Amino acid sequence: MTYTEMLHAHDMLSAADMYNLGFIYHKSVYSIMLPKLPDYCIKEDHASSKRGGGKRLRVRLNRAAKEQLLALGAELLGGEELLEDAKYNRGERYEQLITERAGNVWVKDSVPFNVAGDTVIKGKQVQIKLDGATLVNELTLVRLIA
């Protein structure tokens, strides 16, 4: 699949109504709600052989992308120490932070992106992603489309 085909398949299969995108900029954590992840925030790379290899789409924000998101109204959550937790990785900690800020109880799970978002905010299924997170693997898309 090409990058464009993978992106289109992901968008068609996703159960998310909105996306919460988080990133670190100048040692501070920012968050922004978006109806769709902008293409300039998504890059194609390859999964490790441990993860089945093949192509994958990842959230990757360079400085210019972060500055664009700030201009769109990204909210400052606090210092990057917010994401430090001995029990969870930064992405899980960010998901926990956003879920609890919305007044929901966070439980670590592995619900697929095509079944539900990570949390519900104001009646909308929200997928929560921190810069560097994998959006989807090509193998997953192929399996879901077949």
C-alpha cells in the first residue's frame, strides 16, 4: 500500500470522531483536539521485525508542525515531568492524563482503533496520540480490509 492508500484506509476504518494530539515543545506538554490528524503530522516508516515489519504510519511532529499546532490553539498542560511515570510509558501516561482531565476513568487497554476511540469526550469517540505514536501498521490495514 502507498502512504496515501494507508492514510485513506485508516481514515475510513477509524472509529474516532476526534483526535487529541499531544507533543512536547520547549520542555512543556501541549494538547490539541482536532477533527482529523493533519497530513503534516503523519509520516510513513517501517515497523521493527519484532512488530511484524512492514510499513506503518506514525505521528511525527517536527518543530514547524508543533509551531503550526500552537498557532491553531494547542493548550499548555504543564512541564514534561507530567509524562514521567515508572509504571507506564509516555504515550500511556499522556492517554491517562487526557482521559482523567475529561472526567473519565482511565484503564490501560488494547481496544483496536477501528472498534472505539481511547476515551469519550462530550459524546465523541476520541483517539489520543502523543508525538511518536504509531497510528497503524500496514499489516493491520490489510487484515481489516480483506
